[in-house]
Amino acid sequence: MVKTEMYSIKRLMSVEELDKRIKSLEKDVKVLKRLYFVKNRYQGDSVEVASRKVGITKMMGYEWQSRWNKDGYTGLIPRYAGGRPSKLSDSQKEELKACLKERDDWTTDEIKKMIKERYGVEYTLKQIRVIVRKFGMKCAKPFPHDYRRPVDAEDRLKKT
């Protein structure tokens, strides 16, 4: 005897339209995975089987299905909470960015000390690197400077 499903899936778009969305979203893996789940449900798989095929738990499958039934495609888009608010205000970040652009050979330790002195905020070195990348700058090992190098070394090199 076949067990009837308790929760059915609503057909909010045709299979062809669903396939078209799947092909256009090849780079957005999270939404793509959810669309494959919906497609499997359209093809008659139970929530348990469709969940197993895409590699999620049965409870998550029910969650995705209820989002699909309620909001359609937009319900499948991940909802990010935004995370913890920054310790620095936007104006402080702009000031920091301007200060960092004055010189191009900062170390993460120097940046950390400067933020602590100016703003009274302490960040980890990893978070300093994240902030610097958000500013569009890059972290790299500083180039070693030879103390024996003459001031006019480049001019001397050109002459030879």
C-alpha cells in the first residue's frame, strides 16, 4: 500500500521554465541546489527522496518546499542576516581608508596598533586583512629594504 503525501508541492512554474532558471543559475550553487530539489519534487519524488538526491536532510527539504509553496522562486533565495555590526562607524572607516592610502607599505600589526590608538577598537589580524580587502587594497609581505643600498641606486644602475 502506497503512503499518500501529507504536504504537496505547488506547481508555481512549468517544468520548462524551471529548467530555464536552472541553466541560468549555474554559478549560484545554493539556489541551483534548491531548484533541483523542486524539480525532483515535480518529477514525483517524495520530500525524503528529493532531499537525499540533493544531499540535505528531510527537515530542510520540508523547509525549502514550504518556502517554495509560500513565495515561489524568491523563497528559495538564501536570507542572510547580515552578521555582527562593525566596531567602526562608516565615517571612521572612510578616515582609516584615507590614512592607509597615504602610505603603501603598512603591516597588519601597524594597522592594528593605529586602529587601537585612534579609535580604541581592537581587531584580530585576520579581521584587519578582511577590512583592508574591503577597502580594495591588498595584503602582501613587505619587500625587504637593504640598509646598505645607496640613495641613488637606481640612477647608478641606469648609467651602467
